[in-house]
Amino acid sequence: MFPEAIEALTRACESRWQNPSSLYREAGEAKQLLEDARTELADWLGIDEPERVLFTSGATESNNIVFRSHAEKLVVASEIEHPSVREPAAAGHAKFVEVDREGRADLESLASLLAGGDVSLVSLMAANNETGVIQPWREARALAQGVGVRFHCDAAQLVGKGDAEFLGECDWVTGSAHKFGGPKGVGFLVIPEDCEVSGASIGGPQEFGMRAGTENYPGIASMLAALNRAQQLLSGTGAIAKARDGFEARIRSEIPKSRVCGEGAERLWNTSMLVLPAHRNTKWLTRLSRRGFQVSTGSACSSGKGNPSHVMQAMGLDFDEMGRVLRISGGWETAESDWEALGDALVEIFEEMESG
Ligand code: PLP
């Protein structure tokens, strides 16, 4: 979390702890601050109606609401969506858009599914959580809206980390604070104009009667503080991407036959998905962990289940390759020296395992 976000959270917990829906004066002030935060987020997204922004507990909840609102109807999503999109989509009537070898959604596949008619929603994430590959969400939005179909963008990985211009033109948008330096357990969902969302929680009048439950004002204040900080730091992320690219080039040259997924595509500046030439990724992970590096073997959500990642499958990796994938995510504070130290560690571990 950004220090600014921690400070905003602490401050709001200390002085704005009231229930924003209560009637006494201080609660009214907290409610006003909450509405100011909603307006600020709507402005940032370029949305004129702040009522279109609902605060939620994060991207999983937001995505679930979107698909519950389209139950019984045909939805189209990409093969590489986060499980919080894929599973609710697949629980209903869904068709999936293919991706190319770089992990980019194929717009021709989308266009042909739309041409089949009857589609009520298209959903494409802005950037993939495993590869960091930026998706053609603006083009997909134009294709869907061009034939009168609503468009949802799970922008959890893009908000605060990349170019979000025109995000507010989507009918539905998902965001999550902990992906951009804010706290866990708070996020947002943009809903279409003139839409009464059903399928979120019931049992209270909060969020315009569409999502019951006491508002998490401290979390929301902290999310906005994080978004502001992330926006300020955006211009410096090119340098982090360069350090990451340097790391990848070194790995490719010093660990023969290793490769980088999605390398030929535009990617987020913080993500690197490596396919190593030998040894199971869990072995690499344990040795890196002993050296103090916290890396992943895939997305945390699918690795916990022990299933091969659907993203890697969609990108055409075979079973053996999937067992040799490491996913590395940096942060705003990740320096060139950190990427170099990780490169040293990987090369050392490789030599160690090859000789052992
Ligand atoms: N969507 C994407 C693209 C994600 O990367 C994640 C988190 O990993 C989620 C949804 C779920 O987010 P949350 O943890 O806020 O529920």
C-alpha cells in the first residue's frame, strides 16, 4: 500500500468512523465525504453521473454482479478472463473469445460471435493478471456497442497502472483498490446508464438500494488516495518497464531456451511471465523464496487449486511448459537493482540445479 493510502485509511478510521447512513451530524459529514469520493472517481473515469459508480468489496464482487445481471442471457467473454469473470459467465450461457499466442483476445473471433446474434454482453479485461498483456478492450467495446451490445471491462489490472482513457465509455467497469496501492476488500463497479442492478446484496438501502451493507468509508477514502498517488507515479513507470525488459533479456541469454510469455505484445510495466527450460516451477519458487523473493507459479487464484492456468492453456502452452512457468510482479518501488538481484538469483539457481 502507498503510505498516502495508509494515512488516509488511518485518518478516516480515527475521525470518520461513523456509519454514513446514520442521521446525526457527524454521520452526515461522513456520508458527504463518501459522495465526494464517488464524484471524484466518476470524474476520473470521465462519467457524468456519479450514481453509476457503486462501491463494492473488490473486483470479484463487481464481476459477479455484472454476470448475475445477465443471467439467462448469452454473454461473450475472453478465454483469459480472471476466474471471477469466467466462472459466473460459464455458470450461465457463455461463449468464449480465443486469444493469440501472445495472449491477446482475437477481435475476429469476437466479431464472428457477435454476428451470430443474441449476445447481451461482451466482457474483456483491460490487462491480463498473469501475463500483463494489454487487451484490445477499446476495439472490443467499439465492436460490441456498434451492434447495440453492452460492454464490460474488468480493469482491475489497468486502473492506476496504465492508460485508462475512455474507460468511462464502457457500460460496466470493474476496479479493485489493492491492485493500485490501496487496501484489500474495497473496489468499485460502474454500471450502465439507467440500470437498476439486481443480484448484489439485499437487506439495506445503501448504494442507491442496489448493494446493501454499511459503507466502508475508510477503505473508499484510502482507495481514492491510492489512485491519486498511482496517477502521479504513472509517468515514471516506463523506467521500471525498462529494468524489467533488461532482466528478461538477461534471463533469455543466460538461461538457454527460457522465454517470456506475451513478449511481443504491449504489457503492463510490472509483470513478467517466464517459461523456464527445466525443473518444476515449485522448485524454482522454493529456492527463490529462501533468498527472499516472493514470486508466483501462476495466478494465485488458480495455483491454489492445483489446476493448470486457463490463461496458459489458452495461449497454447503444453502441460509440461505450464509446470515451468514463473510469474513475477514488481511494484512502483521496484528498482533496477531489484530486477538485477532477481536475475542473479535465477541464474545461480539454474546453475545449482543443473549441476546437482
Ligand atoms: N480481476 C482481475 C483481472 C484480477 O487480477 C483480480 C485479482 O487478482 C480480480 C479480478 C479479483 O480481485 P479482488 O481480489 O479485488 O476480488
